[in-house]
Amino acid sequence: MNAANEIAVAAFLNTDIRFVDIPKVVNETLSAMGHADSHTLDDLLAVDMEARQVARKMVGTC
């Protein structure tokens, strides 16, 4: 969730999306990600990277 929020806020600050689009990007990213079992730091970093990629795609559709 934090990764998607960081991408969305950065896009807002760059005037790529509107403020009201931030929760949309976060929610749609979370929906697209599903559930992941993260047992190691590498697992968490991989999920974070994937969430950032998904959020960047969401920003492009706003």
C-alpha cells in the first residue's frame, strides 16, 4: 500500500494526476496485487517493486 501511495503522491506533485485520484491508484493497485506471502526481505522487496510497477500503470490511465 505504501509503495502505491508513494507513486500516486509523486504523480500528483508532478501534476500528472489530480489529488482525488490518489486513493483510486492505491485501491486499484491493492486490488490488482492480491495476497502475497512474504516471509523474507527479498519477498517483501519483490512485492514492493511489483506494486510500484502496477501503480505506475494506474497513474498512466488517470
